[in-house]
Amino acid sequence: MPTVRVTRKVHFSAGHRLARPGLSDEENRELYGACSNPAGHGHNYDLEVTVRGEVDPDTGYVIDLKRVKELVHRAVVDDVDHANLNVDVEWMEGVIPTAENLVVRIWDRLEGNLDGAELVSLKLWETERNMVEYRGE
Amino acid sequence: MPTVRVTRKVHFSAGHRLARPGLSDEENRELYGACSNPAGHGHNYDLEVTVRGEVDPDTGYVIDLKRVKELVHRAVVDDVDHANLNVDVEWMEGVIPTAENLVVRIWDRLEGNLDGAELVSLKLWETERNMVEYRGE
Amino acid sequence: MPTVRVTRKVHFSAGHRLARPGLSDEENRELYGACSNPAGHGHNYDLEVTVRGEVDPDTGYVIDLKRVKELVHRAVVDDVDHANLNVDVEWMEGVIPTAENLVVRIWDRLEGNLDGAELVSLKLWETERNMVEYRGE
Amino acid sequence: MPTVRVTRKVHFSAGHRLARPGLSDEENRELYGACSNPAGHGHNYDLEVTVRGEVDPDTGYVIDLKRVKELVHRAVVDDVDHANLNVDVEWMEGVIPTAENLVVRIWDRLEGNLDGAELVSLKLWETERNMVEYRGE
Amino acid sequence: MPTVRVTRKVHFSAGHRLARPGLSDEENRELYGACSNPAGHGHNYDLEVTVRGEVDPDTGYVIDLKRVKELVHRAVVDDVDHANLNVDVEWMEGVIPTAENLVVRIWDRLEGNLDGAELVSLKLWETERNMVEYRGE
Amino acid sequence: MPTVRVTRKVHFSAGHRLARPGLSDEENRELYGACSNPAGHGHNYDLEVTVRGEVDPDTGYVIDLKRVKELVHRAVVDDVDHANLNVDVEWMEGVIPTAENLVVRIWDRLEGNLDGAELVSLKLWETERNMVEYRGE
């Protein structure tokens, strides 16, 4: 059977502040610019979840994308949507909430939890001009 | 001379929390849902600024859109980008930072400050599905 | 209080066939081209619902857009999403399912059913290049 | 019968240079900035053509949008696509090819030439951030 | 010479119904949800065709994208646009018209028929949130 | 540390004409169609620059995307924005300004000049339907 990649886009809105523990506000501003503003800011995030698998000849699906949506909402979106990534999300503890760290932690939440489908790529758009992609490498 | 409307889109990312002063966190959650999360969240905002005027026969412009961009950045974007609308923006004091209140306050910042061009509409997208428009009524 | 227009976008996918009762397939093909293909085709529709009202000073809202979404889903999207507009939708009976007729019937479903908010515009995108707007005129 | 506005989007790519006759290159650079670069530059333009009319009860159409596309291509797109607006387009002679002047001239090409449909708005996007609208005022 | 990938996007609108032969309507509804609605529904599909090759030093092209468009329209779009994928398209016979099965059959239509260019990827968007990609594996 | 790809989108508007030296205008029209129009035309180009690297545990960044933007503007956008690719851009000399040749030359401008980050992909959209990608092969 042919192997196809299937992608589901989901959206969430979250707040964050970029700051390294142990640095002063001035040092963080030098490092992160306006992203270190102490009161925080936020973004509308777009997440593209891609899994790969053989097409099931009985259903014509690799995996039902409605099921992917459900699993991603349960494992990720329900926790981060309208939340503050610095203080509200247990599985973001201990890392600075850059897009890079966020996409890697989302991978850890999803890998092995997609009904057996193989996760191959996560793309996370923080703004319409900035995107990060993680492939589990 | 013909009268033309010209529009400039600008972008900013900001944080906010919706909560009415005097209400408890539970009451605010009932009123605003997840938008009242105490630690705040945020959005990528798109703002469309529309002015109307006669086309200047010498330049072919109603107004140079680079100039509109410059004026909107100075009066609005520089204050709200990567800021928290509840605590960082002086001209948002005293109102709950809903999109409706934000677009009306932006109107007050821009009207009469566009080199004589007549402001006729502000559209503010908070997410790709939610938009508010103010026409000064 | 200022008067603001607030817009919510919703999406649905539906099937349809354009054909005038009483005409032969050949006559309908002459009138509607490929849109009259007897086995039908379909589209991803985007609907923008705009209501107008004064900003409530207590909430900062004209109307909660989550509530608009809920009402539009109940009155419209639940009926048309993944449905065939020619045979599955009771309130489309008796009209050819063009975008024009669809947007007017959607207006009839929503007007007076938006918690008192004043409906002022419906925009319906049938493809990314074709759109119709109804303002109740 | 209800009155509906129907919109068709078309696209074209064109070159232009902004410069006022009688001014030196330096003076034009002061007036138009990089837009006056003597060798010219160009854009992908998006044009939204909106007409208004009653819905024909026999067809369910205000006007067949395929027909609008055909008429707009014949009167406008065929002349400007992959052309230089300063030298190749007869009906742009005598004006500086700003978006404002272009949209007004396109109005003159289309008004009265849309099979009797009433032209009510032309929106012309020069970039994804700059747009002009003409309503025949 | 450098090897470059070139991509052409095309669009079509089609109808379909997801149902496995031999299952009842109730069983298909359990399997496919609303996608199994007996009267069918439809989508606006976006297809991105990517070919790879060396840049021809004489033309600066891998392959003229106008030629790619022409070939894809002839082999694919002319058959599926405004068609019903369950009954109107000969080369979809024998498979359930999921996006996965559709993209694989489109690959079979295009591979070896692109003037010698090497087909490396097909991306098919069924909605703005659901996409499948086939790379011939 | 995990390896992440980070992407920054930038935009520019430029003019060009496709014509092979030594061919007549008629021969170039046969080869390039309207793209060979002697007076030139132009496009809004979107460029996606992707670099790959390990996430720095101290900053949570692969590389600050504001720094990528700055470097790409300095090396590429400042030269091509509002310029004519046939005559104004020194590093385009000697090649026909197709998207393929442009993306390869941009690669040469950026590779090794991104503060040590590894350039892995450049995607260049010439129109919303035509895209080329170069990966340094």
C-alpha cells in the first residue's frame, strides 16, 4: 500500500514572556528585546501535525483526521489555549517558552499517543512570518 | 478629483486578560470564559487603517501609505507591540482590553493625527475568525 | 457609547447542483456550465456574520463572539455542513442553491435570532475568488 | 427580490515606476522613495470587482460570476497582466501609475460594460499590506 | 547545474461521499461520520504539484510552470473540477474517494507525463485544516 | 539537544523581464510568452529562509529570528526590493532573472553569512501559485 503523510492544522492563543532565570530585566532585554517585556505578551499559534502511514485499504485513511484533531486538542490545545506558557502549563516547566522549546515539548506530548500513527513533523507558526519545525531529530 | 479610500495593514502581538474590576475570578470566568485566565494570554493582531480623500493630481496619491504606516506605528504599534494591554499601555487605562474597547481607543489615537487625511474605518482582527470594525459612530 | 461592528467567521463544506426545474440537462448546462453537472459537486464555504451594536460598558463587548459562533452553528452550520444543499436542508427548499439564494436564506435564519444584536451583513465565500454579500436590502 | 452584492477576484502582475513628469530623478526619489527607481519594479495585484443587483428568480444569480471574470479579463487583465503600466497600457496614458490612479481608470473601463450590472466597488491590493478602494465617488 | 524544486498550485471543486461498499448507511456513519452523508457534500481542493530538476542554463527554467499548469489541467483538473468523485471520474473507480486515495491516483496520472520532469511531491488540501502529501513511496 | 528548523518569511517587490541574450523579441516571446514583454513587469516575492541547528539551552533559540531577518535584509532585500532584477542588482548579472536563478543566487548570498547557522532551504514564491525551492543541491 502507498505511504501518505496526513496533516492537521490546529490553532491556539497563548501568552508568554522570554526571560532567562538569573538574569536581570535589563540583561533579558538585551538578550530577547521586546519579547522579555516583564508583563508578557502573546500570540495566535498555528500548529501543523503531520503523521505518516500506509493507506488502510478498507477505509482509504491513514488515520481519521478528526481523530488526530481530538488527540491533539486533548494532549496540547486544551492545556495551552488561552493560557500563559510561563506559569499555566505543567509540561512547559523548566524551559524558556520560545517556539523552539514549545515545539519540542509538544512532540513529547504527541509521540506515541496518536493511535499508533507515526509522528514525522510538527510545524509551529508563532506569527505569520516566524515558524519552527521539529522532526524528532 | 475622484475620492478614493486607501488602507494600510499593520501587525502587532500583545497580551491581555479580560476581567471586570470588582468581580471575583469565578465571576469573571463565568462572564469571559478562558479569556479571564488570571495569568493572561495573547494574540497576533492585524489592524487595517482606512482613510478617504481626493486623489492629489500632482502625486497620484490620497496620502503616501508609507506615511500612514509611520504615523500608525508611532501612535499605536510602538505602544502595544509585545506589550500587555492591561498594564503597559497608558491610553488603555480604565477599560477592559476587549477588541471593541481597543479599536475605539486606537481611533482616538489616530483621528486628527493623519496629516489631514480623513479616518473612515479601523478593522481589528484578534484571531483569524474574530474581527471588530469601528467607523467613528 | 460607541457603536462597533463585530464579525465572526465560520466554515462549512457542502455539496450542490445548479439546475432549474423544468429544464433539460442540456439546457441547464447551457445556463450553468459545469455547475449543473447532474451528479453534483461541492465547496468549502466561508461565512462572515457581522452584527452592530453599542459597546456594553460593563463587559466591553457588543456581544460575546463565542455566543455568535454558537448561535450560527445551531441555526446554520449544523444543517449545511457535510450536507447536500439540494436535498438535505429543509430551509433551502424551493430555491436553486446558488450562493445568492443561500446567503439570503441564511439571513432569514439569523435575523432576530442573535440575542438582540442587529445583523448588518453576511458575506459568503464559495471559492477563494467568488463571494456574495447580503445586507438585508 | 433581495438585492445582493457579488464579488469576483482577479489577479495580474505588472511593472511600474512612480515619477512626476518635469521632476528630476532626485526630486522624484524625494517624493516617491524607492518607488521612483528609474528602472522600475512591479507587483502582483489582486482586484476585487463588486456589482450589486436583484437576484434573478429564474437563475438564482445576480450575474454569472464566470461572465464577470470574462468581462474583467477582456477589459482590464488582458491589457495589464505582464505589462508595464507606464508604457504598455493605452488607457493609463497621462497619469502616474499609482494604485489610486489605476483603480479609477479600471472603473472607467468597467462601468457600463458589465451586462447591465451596477458596479459598486473596486478594491485593488498592490501588496498584501496596501489596498485602495474606489466606489465611483 | 543546481537542482531546484518547482511547485505549481491548482484548484478544483468537487463532490464526494465516503462509504465503504457492503456497509449499511449506519455502519458508514459510524466509520466516516458526516462524511458518509448519502446525498454527498464537497470541497474546494488545492493541489500543489512539485517537480525537481536541474536548471536549464539556456532558459533559467527547470520546466516552464505554465506548461506544468497545462499538463495538470489536462490530466487531472479537467476531469475532477465540478465533478462528483464517486461517479464521474473514471480513474477514481474502485476506491473510496478519501484525500489519501485521491492524491495517490493523481500521482499515477501525472508521473511520467510531465515532459520528463521528475515528480517528487503532491500536496492536496481538502479544507484549510486538512492536507495529505504523497511522495511516491 | 534537539535539532530544530527555524524559518523567517520576508517580502520584496521587484521588476524583471525574461529574455535570452542573442534572441529576437519574437523568439523570446515564443520561449517565455508574456514574461518576455520588452518593457518588463514585476511581482511581490515572498522568501522563506530556513536554517537548522541545535536549540541553545541558555536561550531556547536556534538563532534569534530577528537576527535572521536583519541579515537577510542586508544581504538580499535591500538590494532587490523596488529594484529591477535585470539591471539594478549586481549579483544577478549574467543570468536570466527567473525564479530558479534568483533563488540560487540568493542562496549564494546567504550561505555562510548567517552567524554560523546552517542554511537548509530557500522557498521563493513569485506569485501565489508559483514557487521554487532550493536546498543547495
